[in-house]
Amino acid sequence: MTVTITVHGGAEEIGSSKILVEDKGHDVKFFLDFGKNFEAMRQYYDFPVQPGSLEELLRIEATPDLPGLYHLPESKEQPKTDVDAVLLTHAHTDHCGYIPLLNRSIKMYMGECTRRVFEARIEGSRKRFDTNIEGLEIETFKTGKTFKVGGVEVQPVHVDHSIPGAYGFVIHLSEGILVYTGDFRRHGTRPQLTQDFIDAIQQAGPPDIVLSEGTNIGKAELTKEAEVRRQIEATIKKCRGLAIVDFSEVDFDRFRTMHGVAKATNRELVIEPRRMWMLDTLNKCSELSTPSITKDTTIRRYAPEKKRLSSYEKLLSESKPPLKDYEGRGVKPAELRANPRRYLLATSFGNISLLQRVKPTSGIYLLSASEPFNEESEISFDKLLNWLTLSGLAMYTAHCSGHVDPLGLRQTLEEMKPKSIYPIHTENPRLFKRFLEPSGLSIVIPKQGVPFKL
């Protein structure tokens, strides 16, 4: 076996993506993504309690126990490792969250916008063993430019996803072509990005193996972003109290939607410091056109009275130019209670502390991010529902998924014409297999930690 592939995270689960590729023909070994295991976090911890050490993560099997793979900060020299690189598809934590743990002799490859988001999140995180990236070597890439890991040629191509700067990979190994889809969709605001990826695969020739995401194989949402806006706008127009909307702070499309909804409903959009910091980061991605958080006076800053600044508030106050105060546009919880119909308050990942401080008495809570409760959140959905009941907030949901629907997945894989497909990033690989095999596609279900050959 010259080329072997081992799924160390992502087999029969959503997220925790960690796939090891070993090409003995080129004497190279690399990971595709190296994500945080949120399912293990839910099994062993109750947020905000976190793992205390790398040894603890290994003990609960949240990350693979491989010789020399991890950074030992107390050691002057890095342990010897045979892993050369990590190829990162995008900056969602379930794909990149455990990168800070890695041996500093392992090189990281990621898109330019992905690097900005990855580093901005690290900057705002509490300083812990799993948020330290000092000494990490990072090289960035763009669509249209191949790079090499040893003798292996990698062609990164952008895809449409619910975070900017997402990529798939066409990888030319010593014995054939491997395609890794990462996370993608065809129904988003920029479907041409995903089509570019499919075109690149067709030009390279039929892949020997496709490692394909299958997040939505068991349950798909048909809603597009324009429909999300229409639904939310119509709902907020009828709301007589505070409107809170919950969506990921790195979902660029959803922010633009909510920005437009706020203006259409004569409300001012209020955002938290964390979102403000991430939005400022996205403003610096050259290919994006983000509403200006400094110039648009309808965008306000959520400003609770606290004795200590959060890490994101400190970053905002130290930025140049300082972004902390928006030139006096802060909104305190008391103002949100006094004039609830004036504001649209944006939060993310079921922020219970916001509900504790604002203390709303009526209104609506629009959950506009279904996947984070599976992929990027340690907050229990049940706990959020309890707080909404306590606050008198009725919940609505409206979301355009970041992942491809089953029929779109079938169309994509048929267009790729692979010899075999291995489903990952899915809780239901058996349905993936039974749904797609009638199309003549060869589906093989990988087992966690068990190598298979190209």
C-alpha cells in the first residue's frame, strides 16, 4: 500500500474532521483539517468547564494519540514527528480547533481569509494550552495556484459555504487523485464557487477517491438566503418587543441579510464585541464587501456595564483606529429594555449571558444557525430553550444551510465521476450509501482509525 488514508475524526460524526494521508511513494504524510471534537466536549464537560491538558484530550479520545504529533511547550525541542503538514479547508472550529495543539515542525496551509479568521479567533480566546499558536508556521494559498507538500501537488479551489474563504482540494498523489470536498453547498449566495471546484476536478480527470461531506444526508433545508431574509423581515415587522437573532459571527452572508433586515424594519442592528472583532477581520479580506461597522450609523455596539473588559473588548480598544466605542454608539441593556422595538440584537451560539444581562420580558428569538449546535457549540440547546421561556421570548427558526442537500450532493458526485466515495462529516453514512448507490456510485464507509488504501 503506497497511499493510505486514515479518518481520525469525522467518521460517523459531524465535525471533528481529522484525516491522515500517507503517501510512501512521495515519502510524505499530512492531515486534511485538524478539528475540535465537540461531541467529546459534550460527553465529558459542561460549558464553561474545559479540558485541562493535552493528556486529558487524549484520555477522552478527542484527538488521536500518535507519536510526536503534539507541541510540548515545556520542552526546548520539538518531538520527532513524521507528519509534514496540515491542509485546512476553512476556519470553522470543527475543522481547525485543535491546530494549536500540534508540533511546531508541522507546516500549516490555509487560505488567506481563513488565516485571518483563524488568528482573530485565537487572539480573542482565553490563553490556554489549546489556544496557543506561538511558533506555528503558516503558509497561505489562493484558488488557481497549486502548491506542493513534498512531492504531492495540491490544487486548492474555493467552494461556497457559510464562512468566507472555504476550499476543497484536488490532490495529486503518487498513485492517483484524491479529492477532499471539505464543507460546501450549491444553494448559497455564490454557487459559482462550488461549480469552479467541480470544473477543476473534471479537468484533472476522474478522482480515484472522493472524501465527501454528508452533513445534510438525513435532513435537508431547502431555504435559500433570499428566502431567509424575506421570512425574518416579515416576522420582525410584526414583533412588538425585542428581536434577537442568533447566527454565527463568521457567517458573512447572514450578517448582510440581518443588516438589510434591520434597515427594512426601521431597527438599529446591535452587535456584540466578539462579532465586531470578527467583522472587522472580514473587512480586511480583499474579496469581500462587508457593510462598514465604523461608517454605518445604524450599526450599534452592545455595551453592558462590566467591571472588566472581555478579551474582545480589549482588542477593540487597542485596535488602530480604536473600534471600541463606535464614536459613542454603545447600547446598554437598560436601553434595550426601555426601547425594545428600536433594536435588532445579534448574538451567536446561544449566548445565555446576554439574556442574563438584558433581561427581556417579551419579544422573539430568531435562531438562524442550525449547524453550530452540532458543529461549533458547547451550549446545550435545552438550556437555551429554558432561558427563552424564562425571558418570555418565542423562538423562530430561519436558516440557509452551509451544507449541500442530498440531491445536490448526488448531482455533485455524479459530475465528479469518482471511482469510489468515502462519506465523512455525517452522522448517517449508511443512508449516504443507500441513497447514492442506485446512481451507480461506489460508496465505502470508513471506520474511525482504520487505514484504507487509495
